[in-house]
Amino acid sequence: MNNRIVTNPNIHFGKPCVSGSRITVQNVLELVREGVNVDEIRQSYYPELAPEDIKACVQYAIDMIALEDIRVADAA
């Protein structure tokens, strides 16, 4: 995966976080979902994040979806 995102069972019960922080991928993605841009995320919420950290959170979500095994049932 991506070395900017890590999981540690001792931090947030193992939820994926930005490396070197306790900031969860979920928290960053929720801000993105609300339309908060990268600059504002860094300025108003998480100044310790680099733009690449925020992009890594989005990429992590994309990678997780890509790994899903989706099975479509036949409509009968």
C-alpha cells in the first residue's frame, strides 16, 4: 500500500492513520466529503499534514475499494 498510512492496534483500535500521527484516514475523508479543500484541511484542522498525506488518505480509500470482491447476484 502506501507508507503514509499505517495501522497500529494501539492507536484508534487499529484504524488506519496518517503515519506519525493519530489522525485517522476516516477523519480526513469526512472533511473531503464535506467539500473542505486540502489547504483548508491543513490550515484549519490538521496543520501537521502535508498535502501528500491527504492525497494518501484518498488513495487508501480507493485501494480498499479496489480490493473488494464484489459479487452480483442474478436477478431471478
